[in-house]
Amino acid sequence: MIKAAIAGATGYTAGELLRILVNHPEVEVVAALSTSSAGAAVSDVHRDLLGDSELRFSEGLIPKQAAELDVMFLALGHGLSRSYLDALQLPDRCRVIDLGNDFRLDPYHNGHEFVYGLSEVNREAIVGAHCIANPGCFATSILLPLVPLAMRDELTQDVHIHAITGSTGAGKSLSESTHFSYRTANISVYKPFTHQHLGEIGRTLAAILGSADEGANNTGSATDGVTQLPPINFVPIRGDFARGIFASIYLRCDASAEELTLYYKEFYRASPFVRISDAPISMKEVVNTNKCLIHIEKHGDMVHLTSAIDNLIKGASGQAVQNMNLMMGLDEACGLRLKGSAF
């Protein structure tokens, strides 16, 4: 059995990790680390795990746990992973999967390189990796529809994106815009054209396009002006629901919808969780699953791509487990054939 631990184990993404891993046939969760809830039962915080896990939160790893550990998931607040790893002193054999943003643009730490964990794009590198930087949820919902266009050199025109996310995307800490009284029956724009996930989106697409400078700033334009990547215009929207992301993406493209649909189906043929739908999609079709659904339409010379994911699963914890499966030599889909909610 793979011995796994989760740091920052009381948050939304950590709760999803626990729900997946306690039912994973090849994993034993040996530690759920939390300074704020040390000593409490995991099911006291993640109430739906009552009867499924007898684990208790601990403040740190005991020596025996550390020595046996195969993989550490970091579900900490953004910006905390580097200092946490320095203090934790994991054994050399232990793999690390960071669900925060610490290593997505600056992947080097203590002699290790964190591979960007977009499973469908970096599968070969992930298989041999020691450390993974798990992608952001918006980045996943946007890159999976755009990467095939970049691979066939169709990403030449300005890209326009509107994507709406549920309240869990803001994390568990309360703020004015996450309170029920604000969210219910309400939508609002936030961080237009400046969202933090634009950096990893631009970097990934620029690398595919063969840019001499794979580092991109938040507009998608290269810092030295040599990248081929066009501007990525992204407007994120807060939704009045708990989980899921629905992205609407459009740009000019010469190829027909039929040609692109066939190409996308072939491109993702070996990917167990990306599906190209001939019919229009909706967000509820992916909630509680590790799927990404993509639909393609043409309107004149514009291609319109829609994609849908669960922000906590394919956009976070499910993708982290998918990466763990690849790293540990398991079937990529092991433990991730999750039941969706049709209603």
C-alpha cells in the first residue's frame, strides 16, 4: 500500500483528497496534519467521513510515519509550501504533490524540480517526477480546451475567456464575497485580466508554441516580446453555487467545427477523463467527478469552446491523485471513477 499524508488537512481540497484516498484501493492515509485541529477526529471537521475514517488530525509526523511515507500532499494556503517543506524534512524517497501555487511558475526547490501536473499534457514527465506542482482550477478548465489548438498552431488570435466558479474556489476562510448572503442569487466579476492563474496558462501555452521565453506575464505576452502567444483575455466570475467551473472561450480560427471535433477526440483519445461532447454541455454533468467535458462550435470565423470541470476534483484533489497514480506506476484512473450528480 502507498503510505500518504496530507498537510493542511482541514480545508476544502484536503477534504476532497481524504474522500478519494480513503476509498483508493492502493493507498493508506497515515496522517492528516493540522495545527488548528490537532487531536480532533477527521470526521469532526469533514462530517461526511463519519464511519469511513478513524483518523485523527496530528500537528506533525511521528518518526515512524515519516520513514514509511511514500507521498505527501500539500494542501496549505498559497505561499506556505516552501517554508513548510524546509521545516518538515521529509525522507528523500517521499514524493511531494503541492496543490498550492508556490511551484507553478518557480519550480525549483532544494535540488528538486516541480513538474507542472497537467496530467493530459505532461504525462511522461509526471511518470518520472519526484515533485509535482498541481495546476490551478481555472488553469485546468482553460488549458485543456486551448492546448490542442496550440499543438496544431491554431492559437494565433486574441483569446477571450469568461469562466464562472463556485464559492469553494475561494477556500474555506470567510470573506465578504464568500458569505451566503452575498453569494446567493448573485454573480460578480473579480480580478478581470489579472487573475493569478494567467501566469501558468501563459507559460504552458508559450512552451507548447516553442517560445524562446517560456515565462509569460499575466497578459499572456512574453516578457521579452519573442513569444508567439497571443493575448489571453480572461474575466473570472463568482457564481452562486458551491462547486464547479464553466468556461466559455472564443477566438478566430479557420478550421471547421467538424474538423476540430475529430482532432480533439483523437488528441484526448488516451486520456481517461477528458471527453469531447457533440452536444452542448452544462456544469452539473461534471460535478463530483474528475472529468473535463469540452464542446466545440463555430460561429462564422469564430470558434467557441466550452469546458466544465469540478474545481475541487479535476481542478484540485482529483488531479493530484491522478498525478500520484502516474508517479507511482498505477493505472491513471485508479480510485477516480467517481459517481457524478445528475440532479
